[in-house]
Amino acid sequence: MSSHVLITAIPIQEVSKPPGILSVLAGCCESAGATYDIFDLNLHMHQTVPEEMCQQLGNDFLHNKFRSLDHQQHYQQMCDDYLKVVQRINPTHLALSVFTYASVLAADCLLRYLKQHNVNCKIIIGGWGVKNCVNHITGKQEFGEYCLNNNLVDYCVYGEGEIAFVELLRGNVDYPGINKDDQPQLLDLDILPRPSHKKIRPEDYFYATVPELLINGSRGCVRHCTFCDVSRYWEKYIYKSGNVLASELFEAWQSTNVQKFIFSDSLVNGSIREFRKFNRQIIEYKKSHSNFDPKYIGQFICRPASQLKDLDYAEMAQAGCEILVVGIESFSNRIRDHMKKKFSNDDIDHHFESCARYGIKNVLLMLSGYVTETLEDHELQLEYLKKYQIYGLSRVIYAINMEVGGLLFFQDTPLLAMQDELQVTFPHWDLNGNREEWISAANPLLTAKERLRRSLEIMQTAYDLGYKVSNFPQRIDEADRLVSNYQWINQHPKFEIHPSLNT
């Protein structure tokens, strides 16, 4: 009997565009010769549950705990709706995407509900969430292991699962990555099944202006920034050839008529050679198809003029580059050197000048309160905001995105490995291993309150200078919440703001 798969995205994920995994798994099914249907449970929740309740459920999923019986009952109704879909379609396999740790609670409840109702099909889970450990749910097991040990699923696909998923549908259940975390990193993305958008409906999502689609051209990053955990998932930076990536974008347009694409990559220009090929192939498609006029948004590394020349920016604009999300982080060369960012302030000047010339917008990712940041470094941030004000007013710098409160330490990052060297200590450690409560004896003036003050001063200064600051009113509200929740500040005097820095 041939396989028929019900592909499902589990809460919580964004709902402005279809999750990329849906088209990826659809392409895998086609490659394996299996038929399939798609049901986005996350979207269904937002379509049927009042917005306020969706927000409350989202917060529950983030913390992996229902805060009330009412919340649990609302999600139970979603599980019941899903069961009815399964009974109607009668698939041979359920393929459930556990996107991150924030999907673990939703997945656990759904899987237990399906088991309770004796669903007669093979259940497969995959996604980065299967590797997450949430103590009060899994008892310190990784979620995939927990599901296998409790007979909640038949198969757990670890790591980069496309080829393993295809092999599983073909009956090869002993392939690496199936029920064991033994799959090496894939080193050739061009051999992957091509994503299929034939059954994707971007118009059903909660987009802002026009429907959007996710597209992916690489995995990993060419940088190993100290605060980033990308290398935890991909040791090496691997990329698709530019022509293959361009053809995937073109085919997605043909299937959906969507013209706006969001890259899910850590960066689009990790391979400058293939990035050039991509832009040039898109330009060729535009020449031969008058209705094809794509726009794309992607994360971008600031590079010197010797690497990215004027022609590159011209071709990016011609191919439809609309917005670049650039991790500037700090305008201090000293701070960025410690971060391993590997670009200079002269490179930033070159990038902004080039973007202004060709009408390319930028969203700047900024990070205040880095562990080695001095007050002089912070004041340099404010000076550069004044220097680049013209780019903010003209929206070459389209927005500045900064979290209140400054640097967090994440698991499996180079920065956390430098804990002893930086003399960093943590009074607490949350369940997901993300540490916001820290102090460095090597930089004692950078207290928690001082980190909060600096982040707010940067946002307020940028706002006063006419920059667009992402979610500015909400960030101010968040600062008030942080202050009220920082009980540990009062319990740990070392975290108090230094008197000489009090403003």
C-alpha cells in the first residue's frame, strides 16, 4: 500500500506566512512517491481561537506549562479538531513538525490525545524541538527520546531530516537519523528534494501587506560570533548553488503567485560567488517573465568593498533585494572584534553608502550590554546613531531592533565557554539554559540595571533622532516588567547599578 502523509505544523510558530517545513516535507513526499495533505494546526488555532487567548496560549507554550485549566481546554479543542481531520483523511502517516522548544508542550498534549483515541497510523516527529530537554515534561530526557520511550510516536527523525524522511517513507527505517541521533551534517544541499508549494496557501495566513513565503539557501554561518548558538546545530556553513536556489524561488512563484520571499538563512551572502549567481539568475527570469517581480528579505553580513563591490549592490537591487537584516550589534570596533564579527566601521560606512545608492533598506540588529562593554563603548553607540541619522531619516536604516536588558548567555555558545575567563557568574539558570541573570567580576560596573539602562538609552536616543525602533512602545513596557520582575537584583547587591552611572 502506498503511503499517504498528513503533514502538520504544531504551535507555536508565526502565522504571517506558511512554515517553511510544510513545503519541505511536501517535496520529500513527492520524492518518495507518497501522496499527502497539509494541515497547519498552528494556523487553525489562530483562525478559531480569540486573539487574546492565542496570545495567552503562546505564552504557555513558551514556558511549557498551561497556566490555567481554561487554557488547557482551549488547546484540547484544537486537538479534537485535529483528530477529526485525521479521521476524515485517514492517512497512513502523520508527520508532525516540533519546530523548537516552544512546541514541546503543544506536541506532548497532541500526541497524548492521539494515543488516547487509538489513532491507527504511524506517527513521525522531527524538528529542532525533539532535541530540547524540558525538565517538568520530559524528566530530563530530550523530547524525542521521551516520546519514543512513552510510545507516543513510532519514529523520531533527528537533525537534517529530509533524506531520512524520504527513506522512512520508502520503508528504510534503519537510515541514520531515524530514532537515533547519529546523522552527520549534510554537506551538499543541492541533492535535497525540491520544496513543493503545490498545496500551500499563503493567502490564508495573517500577512501584513502581501502574502509571503519562506525560502532557504544555506545552513550554518561563516562566522562564529561569541554570543550565537548557530554552530550548535550546524558545524559547517553549507549552501545551495545560486542557480538551484533561484529556480526554487521561481517555481514557488509559479505555484502560488507570491512575489515576496523571506530567507530563513542565517545569512544570504555567506558564499559571495553563489549569492551573485542567485541574483543574476533571478534577473534572467525577470527578463523572460514580465509578471515575475520578486522582492526578498534576508540576513546579511557586512563586508568590505574589496569583497562586495558596487556591481553587487546594483544586481541585488535589480534582483529584488528589498531589506537586509544586518547584525551590526555594536558600533565599537573593540566590541565587535571580541564578538568575532570580522568587519570594521569603514565596512559599515561602505555598506550604508552602497545601500543608499541603490535603494536597499536595512534592519539593524543591535546588542547593548555585551559582557566586555565599557561606558565609553556605550557612548560610542550614541555618537554613531547621530552620525548615521541621515540614513535613519531616509529609511536606508529602515529600523533598529534591540532587546531591552542587554546580552543573554545561551547554551553551547563560545561566550558561555569563556565564562571563567570573563569571570561571569549566574544566580539562576532557566529551564531552557538561557541566562539573563549574570555578572562579570571582570567588568563589575556592567550590572543588570546598568545593562537595562544602556539598552533603553540607545532605543530612546534612536527614537528621538527619527529612527524607526522596532516595537518601541512595547519595549518600554517590557522594561517596566523586567524591573518589577528583577527580584533577584535586590537579593544580590552586586547587581545594583553603580552610583557613578545612575541617571
